Amino acid sequence: MAKERKELKGKVAEMKKQKEVLEGKVTEAETRGKGMEDELEAMKAALNTAAVDFGLLTKVGDTLTITDLCQSLDDMSQLNAHMKLEINDLEKAKANLEEMLKASDPFLESGDSGDDRSIGERERTELKETVKDLRFQTYKQEHLLKKVRYQLSEFHEFMLEKRDSMFADMPYVDRAVVMRTYSDVKLKTIDIADLSFLPDAQVDDDEDQIGKGAFGKVFLRQYKGEAVAVKVPYVSVRVKEEDTEKRMIRIKANHARTTMEAFVHLTLADHPSFPKAIGVVDIDGAPSLVLEFLGDKKTGTVFSLSQAIKHPSQSLTQRDWFGIITDIVNGIQVLHAKGLLHNDLKPNNILLQWNYRDKRWHAFIIDMGKVSTQTIPLKHRHMPEADREEYNDGTLYQHLAPEYMLDQQPMSIQTDIFSVGKMLGRIEGKVVKSRILRELVAEMTNIKPRLRPSWKHIEKAVAKAQKKCLS
């Protein structure tokens, strides 16, 4: 009993030391957060002053293009707010520990230390997890802030150069993408008369519509004897009936979005996991993107990853499936290496096509309409309670990460990894049985972003699973 009492006293002393360390970390984090807030305010003031000097604003306080620049700084403030929440959680955990240390301990009196040890271990584990979460949020914030310091100067210079162009009508998130992917390479302008219906198309739609997304519809057409996909932005009936000035504003906005997607495709043109951009065409006033068609080029039928999972075919071997997984992982890894995020990764946005040269199915990542940069990412607006319930029930937007959907945190590399993990989970659950893949999926879809694996780890796990399944 004396030995157990001595061990418990040592345990209490250790926990008191840990409490002191945590208090120091809280103070350090609060100081860092205050310093970042002061720096953000100074950067905003400097940007406003610079805008006046460059003639963008007539006086400090006006809001034009500079509003978008300041918005990116507000995003950093939001990250800082999440860090403060982590600090509050740490304070609560510390308070619980203090209460436990102050309370009289019946187990210490009786010498029965088993339950006390389990309670202490649980408290220590929770505190360690909270500290790790805080460190992750701090690292993420500091990493993004370094990037923003550099890219805001480039962004500012770019917008000064383009302030009289179509880019002035772009949302600031899209403008950041254009700045990141801007190229002197120009896409070909295609005459609508050069587009025709594919003669042998087997598409159950009068207009040969083969898909639709958040910003437009996709139609099957033929250009110079080859099947192509034409992505046409939505233009509502109300907009069509608007006066000329309003219609021109909408056309410029559509043109800007099409241009943004075109730049993204040009940036990824050398990678085999993305469709090639062929040109742009004006369709009834809607600037539209002409892309390489992915599917059966004779019949015009497309084959998505979603279809392949729902209706497994013997034509897709285990080797094909691992090739598809590798194509997706490599493609998104390259997208991230270029400083971009896809933000809408799901089976319907992956198309499969048979390649006669290497005799296997290839995966292509499509729909760049929601692409953003990593430093100026998409943010989720307030989620209606009904949507929140459907998300929690597993019936709505299951490909999107919980921190984005429920906590209003911005998109990140970790949210894309979560989405890829969801796709791999569907593949593993239906067509590829692999314990290694199953464990990888659990890591990639972890509710805590900091616990999701890196791309290097994901690549190794996929290669290991492939070797074991095909051996």
C-alpha cells in the first residue's frame, strides 16, 4: 500500500508539472495570436495606403478592388479565431485538471489506485490531444500566413495590371486562381459553326447533354472529326430578358469564370489525369469551354467512377482498379503541388476511359469550377439546420469534410484528402477488398484534419496494397 501511495503522489506531481507546461503554452499561444492580429491590421492599413498611392482608391476607407485583398486577410483572422477556440478548449481541460488535483481522493486514502490511475490517464490523454490540435492549428495558421504575405503582393500587382479587364468582375477567390495559373498561352477561339452533333452518338437527350455541374451543363459535340465536350455556363431566363448593361455584366462574369477554368486546365495540360482544353466558343452569349471528350469517342457515352462502383464489371480487373486509384492520387497530388485545391472531389467528377496503348482503364479528374488556391480558399457559408441534419445522417454532401461543412473552416489540403479517402472507401467497400486500403481510408477520413496522412504516406500505402492484392 505504501508503494502504491508513493506512485500516486508521483503521478500527482507529474500532472502538476504538466499543468504548468500547459499554462505556459496557453500564454505563448495567446501572445502569438495577439501578435498576428496586430500584424493583420497593419497589413490592411498598408494595403489601403498603397491602393491610394496607386490610384485604385481616392481616399483611405473606400472599397473597390482592395476589398478583395482585405478579404484574404479576413480569412486569416478566421483561422486565428479557430485557434482561439482551441485555446479555450485547452483552458477548460486545464481547469478540469486543477479541480481533479484539488479534490479529496478517496482512492488515495484507501490505497485502491486502479480507478484513479484510469481517470488520470484519461485526463492526460485528452490534454495531449488538445495540445496536438492547438499545435496543428498554429502550424497551419503560420504556414498560410507566410504564403499570404508573399502572394498578396503578387495578387495586388496582378490586379493593378488587370483592373480594367474582365477579371474585375471575378470573385476574389477566382481571381487568386487566375493569378496563380496565369499564362501567356492563349486558347484557340472556335467558331460555333465548326461544332456539330456526333453522328453516331447514343445519348438519351435531344441536345446531347452528357453532364452538368454547379455552374453549367456539358454537351457532346464534334470538332474537326473528333468528339469534344462543351461546358456551357448557366444563363437564366431572367438574365436573358435583362437590359443590355446587366446582360453584359453577366457575360463578362461568365467569360471570366470560363477563363479561370481554362487557365487551370492549361496549368495541368502536361499531366495525364486531367482532360485537355481545346478552345473557347461563344454559345448564345455564353463563353464556353471546349474540352477533350473522355469516353467512347464513337458513341459519345461516358463512364464515371460512380457508375463503375455501382455496377462492377469484369472488364475492370484488380490491376485496373489500382491504376485508377493511382491516377486519382497522382493527379490531386500534382494539383496541390501547384498551390491549388479541387474542393469538389467525388465519384461523379472522375471519368474512366480505356487506353488502347497500355491496355488499361485510366482515371481523369474533371470539373474545375470550384478550384481555389490554398492561400485564398473557399469558405462555407452558414449551413441551414436541415442540411446539417442530412449531413450528419449521411445523406447529403458526404464527400466533403466535416470541418468545412459543420465548423465553417475553409477548404484545405486536408479537406481534399478527406474527399479522396471517401472515394477510396467506396472502391474498397465494393470492388477491391484490402485491409491495407481499409486502414488507409480510416486515416484519410479521420474527423481531425491533423491526423489525416500525407500524400507520401498515401502513395506508399496504395503501392503496398497493390503489391499484396496482385501477388
